[in-house]
Amino acid sequence: MVTSDEVGIMPKVVASPLKGSSPLKVTFNASGSTHTNEDRSLMLFEWDFGDGSELIRARETSHTFREDGIYEIILTITDDNENTKQEVIEIVVSEELLTPEAKIIPTPAILVGSVPFDISLDGTTSIDNDGEVVGYTWSFGDGSPKEVGPTVTHTYNEVGDYTITLEVTDNDEKKGTTSTIVVVREKDPAAPIAQLTTSPTPPQGEIPFLVTFDASESTDEDGTILSYLWSFGDDTKDVQTTSPTTTHKYEKVGIWPATVKVFDNDNLSSVANVTIAVNSSAPEAFIETNKTSGYSPIRITFDASGSSGDIASYSWNFDDDTSDSGIVVQHTFNKKGTYSVTLNIEDAQGQVDTEEVTITVR
Ligand SMILES: [Ca+2]
Ligand SMILES: [Ca+2]
């Protein structure tokens, strides 16, 4: 026996299609077969279609397969030396073409977000094991129109859970679908914006300084402001109100950082502040004497304790080339005359005041 490899017959078969649903007509063409020995010629082409039908002798033929099955078609080529060689072609006849498998790759990978939620979807990893994916149709589950294409983008503007579906179509018009859920949440709540004004403005005044605070210009874009926490900066207790205004009386001299913290219905808050300048009141000099006239020599007590203010110094001039200091002083006038006694006071802030009393000495 001569083995095929020594025969030199080189079969070449083109069959189309190789698969399909019944009845499946397949054309076979072996006319491209050759012989390695140019002196030999290919005499006989005989086809066995594997379904019990008659053998067919032809270089080209066709056959219709009527039953589902996997057929091994055997072509036997015989040369002019009666050597033979066989070639086997497999034909699959089945109703069941493979459906493509849809796959979605979303961005972001976790489809949870707040409105407006922008996503992109990639269907290009979808596969078809017996063909190729040729069409992509997306539905977004929110009533918006379907879109086609291997990749799409979409924006969800309403809160809800939606089903995204990708339907892919293969070259046999077989379809495969997959779906995924997107969760669209409320926008994250916004904090209120605190605003604070005072009356008077600017908030500078003398002790006791009454200030009206007004936070009514505060806003909350997605809710309402429910309360106001006031801190006056002067070591007094904080005050919480539901009213946007309050008042505070400053009893201490100083520069005080006052704040209001406004709270919305989500218990979110923000702070506004203002600096309060509280000055001491201007000092007012006041002189009390035990007498204002008399015969010389006369001793008079001058008392400045009725003066008001945060007084740091008291200085006296007795109009007779003498002076003294202190809240209460005594002075003796030895000569007749009329004396303008003056008191000068100065407070810690350098504010001054003067008072005068006339003493008549006879
Ligand atoms: Ca397919
Ligand atoms: Ca809010």
C-alpha cells in the first residue's frame, strides 16, 4: 500500500457555509487540489456527504443537509495511478446558532451616585463564540430613548434605581442581553451659608454697648435654617435662638469676636463672625467740695470720686501755683482771691476730661 504522503495528491476544498440551520445547502469546490508530481493528473473526485446519500463524483458540487447534526464529509481524490487521498470537512447543521454574550463595563465601576449622575458604558467586551457582535443597543431604564453603539454615555437627573440593559446582535441576528442596576441618589445636602450684620455698624461703641445681631441674610439652598447659636466673644454664655436676630450688651471693654453658627434642617452649619469693639465710656470729671468760699486761711476738701469712667489719674491745679493728685485732696488757700481750681482726669485709654470749680477767699 502506498501511503498518502507518498501519493503526492494535495486536496484543497472550499466549503461554504460550514454551519447553519437545516435545510443547509453547502457548496463544495475541490478544483484547487493539486498533485506534487506534474506527470500525474487527478482523475476522480468522489464525495461522501455522511448522511447516507449517494456518493457524488464531481470537482464541484453542492449538497443540502436536512437533519441537524455534525457531518463529516469525506472527499476521496484518485489520481491516474489509482492512488487515493481523502480529505474530511466538518459541517454543523443546527438550529441553535450561538447567541452572543453581552457584557457591560460601566464607569464609574460602581454605579451609585447623586444627581446629576454622569456615567459611561462600554459594551466592547461582549463576545459571540460562533461569529461576531455587530450591534449594540442600550436602554437606560429612565424612559429616555435607546441608544446604539459600542460605547455610550448617559446622565441621570432623577433620583431612583434604574436597570440598564445592553442588547447585542451578532452576524446571525442572534441577540444576547445583560443588565445592570444604577442607583441614583439625592444630591448631597448643602450646608447653609451664614451672614451676620450688626446694629450699629461698624460695631464700635462705649461701654455698656448694646449690639443687635442680625443673621437673617443667611441662606440654605436646599432647606431651611432652623436655629442660630450666638457666641458674643466676651466670656458670656452662648445663646441659641430660632430667631435670626438677638441683642447683647457688652459690659467689658475689649475687642470681642462675635460669631453666629446657623444650623439647617440637615443639622449642617456654618459660621459668620464680626468683631465688636467696646470702648470705655469717656470719663467725666466731677468735683465736690465741702465749701467754696470763706476767710483765709481756708482749708477745703476736693473730692473727685463722683467722676465717672475708668479713670487712671486725677490731677488738681489750685490756681495758686500749687498742684496735687488723687481722688480726694485737701488744700489750704492762704491769700485772698478768686481761684479757679481745675481737675484733670485721664482714663486707661487716654481719654481726658476737665472740671473746674471757683473758690472765693476773702
Ligand atoms: Ca452567534
Ligand atoms: Ca441644607
